[in-house]
Amino acid sequence: MHAHVPVWFQRQAGRSLPEYHELRREGSILDTIRIPELAAEITLQPIRRYKVDAAILYSDIVVPAECVGFGVDVKPGVGPVIENPFERRADLDRLRPLEPETDTAHVLDTIKILAGELDVPLIGFAGAPFTVASYLVEGKPSRDYAKTKALMLDDPALWHDLMERLTDLAVASMRSQVVAGASAVQLFDSWAGALSEADYRTMVLPHSTRVIAEVSELGVPTAHFGVGTGELLAAFADSGADVVGVDWRIPLSVARQRTGNRVALQGNLDPAVCLAQWPQVEKTVRRILNDNGDHPGYVFNLGHGVLPQTNPDILQQVVELVHAEGQVAELPRAQPARPHP
Amino acid sequence: MHAHVPVWFQRQAGRSLPEYHELRREGSILDTIRIPELAAEITLQPIRRYKVDAAILYSDIVVPAECVGFGVDVKPGVGPVIENPFERRADLDRLRPLEPETDTAHVLDTIKILAGELDVPLIGFAGAPFTVASYLVEGKPSRDYAKTKALMLDDPALWHDLMERLTDLAVASMRSQVVAGASAVQLFDSWAGALSEADYRTMVLPHSTRVIAEVSELGVPTAHFGVGTGELLAAFADSGADVVGVDWRIPLSVARQRTGNRVALQGNLDPAVCLAQWPQVEKTVRRILNDNGDHPGYVFNLGHGVLPQTNPDILQQVVELVHAEGQVAELPRAQPARPHP
């Protein structure tokens, strides 16, 4: 029996949808996330519009660090900003363990609402230790991750202690999301591609592997994503994740070689392609589906988040094309959202 | 006979040197570049300090576009900004051919001063058509190159016409630099790594290849650089350049496989590593030299530009270590700076 290739879009909820801008108030995204009814509605909007095969929780990777009081804000048009960045050992004390039921009650309430509404899987998520560390250390989005790398090299003991704290945050957050009803989880190591494979394997992978292992215990599928991580795909697969993200810089066939076919792949469409007219988008989507062939281990997605200026009609056409043309041998195994037994 | 591995640093001149900050005035770098005595002195500073094996002209990749009147500025702390970005066919008229002797007389005067002062090769340079186009189209530094990619996909005819104009600018600029005394040239396609290899080969490589071919006619070595271009190394080697840049994301040995050993390599040290304490830097430099072995086709360099906060003493130690430990079979072939016969 054949089924269609499943499809969803990173950042499908939020900034590219007119119905989102109608709902959302001024100020930080973190304020919107704090209102469960609103966050649940924003999560549902792209499901209704696009008929995608999964919902992804409307939240942010800095939420756990914010909720333990590290002092994080998300500035519109900029990204996460930290008034007092992580600099020294004493700053570890600002990263106490997360108590999800109280610290992130609003996130769990959002998931509980969604578990009653969704008939597709709900993907929960967390920021991977490296990417969250890069924000905490740089204090803002960075192009070179210079301070982060300098800390990693100059004080590996402190670096690993920081990564341990952030690993604990990610594990506690993702486990609580699963218990509340998330059917799968994705670990976002968006900026890991700034590292060489050698540094990634020594300084980052052991921590990401622990996150994946401790969440996988709950029996949900795990995905692990980064952008510009073509050289790290084998290492990402070594994390134990079921699904590994691939951006547009390499074809799926090359990604399959690099991951030794041990994992399912997700991604491959350049979000910037979705800004072009439909014939160009169609050509690219067809090339990707063709490159996948009928390999069952593939989830269609963008190689990074939906760009804010994207026309939603184009994404809708992408979903229709993937559903019509992408034939695979078996269905993906994540279950619809519901509280964990 | 054995010689040392040659070493220079991208962005060795300028922002990381205290003697530069003493000389330089407020305002745009473009104003400083316009004063030949000043630009020549800034070019010479790192030669005196570090004893590097090559000078690189203190200039900027947007100079030719600025000098034909496109309307470009370089904002301190931001980068190139364009008040009226490139949007439509009519904007091609804002990119008339460069007349180097008049439009960039100040650049050529700088090179003539340097030709009388230097006893190491002087590297001239230009921005590659794609990277310059990305600034002209986006209007400012970008993370996603969304407008550039949308133009490329939606109007390939206009895209190629734009690339032709920018190719002509790069060729005219680099040829005039060689005639004035530059001993080698480097084509900076810093942001080409944002593209898939398929798009790069169709939309970019033919133009970069023409730049390299038309400058190589003058008999000088050519280098071609980008960051995050690991997946594009074979294509970069196809441009005909003698030397191809490699960032820190892959080892030299992998880069040699990907380029089929057809070109010399340059780079490989992460500029962020130079922010660490010396023992960490030393370890990384030794690893790179060891990975190179005694392969003669290697120029030690950073995988991107020197970061502004770099301690110059560290770079000096890098030069000393490379000169002491990096043994290769033959000398590089670029000649000291002098006017072209």
C-alpha cells in the first residue's frame, strides 16, 4: 500500500499568516506564548489553511531559559536578546533546573488544548544545548559565534557544565511536552553548522545525544535539525534521532549517503524558493520528490523556517503537490496528539 | 629544497590593528580608501607587524559599484548598505562599465605606492558577481538572501544580465589592479555558500569563470574564496582559479578530495579560534599543518576575515608557528608587487 509523503513547514505557525497578524498583539512573542488559548489557536491556523500532516507548537527555543529567569527577550525583527549574557561560572546559577509544571504551565496548557483539537501529530520542541548556549553567550543573534567558540576553547570545563544545564532544560521541557500530549519532538540545533565536525563531536554531540536518549524513553519519534549542517549529518544521525533535517545545500541522495541510511530525512526545500512564482517552486518541489524516489524515510519540509514575506498560497500549493505526487511505501509512525499514557 | 608554508590573513589590514585605529578617521571605510597614502599605509601595517607572505590591498568589494555611481555606502558595524537596491531591468543602467583609470584612480594610485614599497606579493581583489549582486539586491547584509534568490528564479534573463554587468566590473577592476602592480588577485564570493550546487552552477559559475579567465590572461595567479562553500568546492575549482578557499568546516584532506587535487587550497583556520588563548590556537594550527602534510599547494589563512576583536599578538604567533613548522616542497609562484610589463 502506498501513502503520500508527509509534509509540514518549520515556522508554519505565525509570522507569514495574515490570520496570525490579526490575532497577535504588539510586543514580544514570549508574551503571546504565555496565553494558551492564543498559542493554541496560532498553532492550529496552518493546519486549517494548509492541511499539513503535523502541527508544531507555537513557542520559542528560548522559553525554558526565560522561564527559569535567565533574562531573555525576543525582539521583533531581531531575535533573542539577553541583557546580561553568560560570561562566567557564576552565571550557571542563573540556569536552575526547570520545573515544567509551574515554570512552563502555559506551554503545557497550550498542548492540552491542542490535544483535544488536533487529528494530526503535534510536534513539541526544544532548542539544542549548543544553539541555546550561542544565544546566552553572544547575547543576540550572531554571524560568527565568536564568543561562544572562545568560551568552548578556553574553558572546556565551564562549557560542558553550561551544556549540561541546557541539556537538563531541554530534556525537562520536551518530556513535559510529551506527557502533556505532544506526539513527537524536534531538537533545534539551528546554528551547529558554524562548527567543524571535530568540535561538534567533542563539544556538542554528547549533550544532544543525551537529550535525544532521555526523551526517546517516552517512546515518541525524535527529529534533530540544523541549517548548514551538511558536513555534520553523520554526527547528527549518531545522536540517536529518528529523523535528521537536511537543508537545500545538498540533495537528499547525498544526505542519505552521509547518514548511512540510518535515519529518516526531513527538509530540503530552500525557504527562499517559496518567494518565487509557482512554476519555479513547482519545479524545485518535483526535483526533490524525484530525488527521494519512493524512499519511505522522508518528511517534506523547508530546510529552514518559513520566511515572513512568504505568500501562504504558495505553501498551500506545495502541500497539494507533495500530497498528490509524493508516493512512499509506508506511513510515518507518529500518533495524533494526545496526553501520554 | 623545502620552503615554509606561505601565510597571510583575510582582513589582516584594518580593524583589528591598533595602529590602524590611530590612523583612520570616523565615517565610511570608502572615504579612507579614497586617500591613496592612507590606504597604502594601512595595507603595509600588517606586513610590518606580522611578516606575512603577502599583502592584500586595503579596499572593499563594493568599490567598483560605488565608483560607477550605483549608490553604495559601507556603514561601520553593519556593512554595505544601498539606498535604492537593484529591483528591475531599468536598474541595469545604474551599472555602466567601469573606467578604472578615472573611476578608481585612487585604488590604482594606492597600488602604485605599494609596488614601490613591498617586497612580498600584493593581492588585488574584487567581489564576485553573486556576492556583489546579493548586496545590490538585498540593500544590506542578509542572512537568507531571499530577494536575491527570488530574482534569480523569477527572472533568470534579468539575473544573467545583472551578473554580466557585475562580471564586467570585476574584470575591469582586477585587470587594472594587475596592470598597476598587483601580483595576484582574489575573487571574493563570500556568500555563494547560500546556494545549492545546482543553482550555483547554472546561475553563478559561468560568470565567475569568465572573471577568472579574463584576469588570468595577464599571467597572475588567481584565488577564489567563499565561506560555507564546502559543497561547492568542486564547482569553485571548475572556475579555473589556481587557488580555492576552504573554511574550517572541512579538513584540508576532504577539500583535496572534493577539488580532485586540481587546485591549491587556502584557509582552514576558524577566525573565532584566534580569540582563544594561545595553547588552543597552537593546537588547531598544528592540526591543520599536520593535515596538509608537505603538500605544496597550500596557503595558510583564515577561513574568513580576521574578527575585529582579535588580539594581534595571537596572529603574530600563528605566523611564526606556520613559518617554523609548515614545510612544503616548493615556493608559491606569485611575484613581488610591481607594475605589469
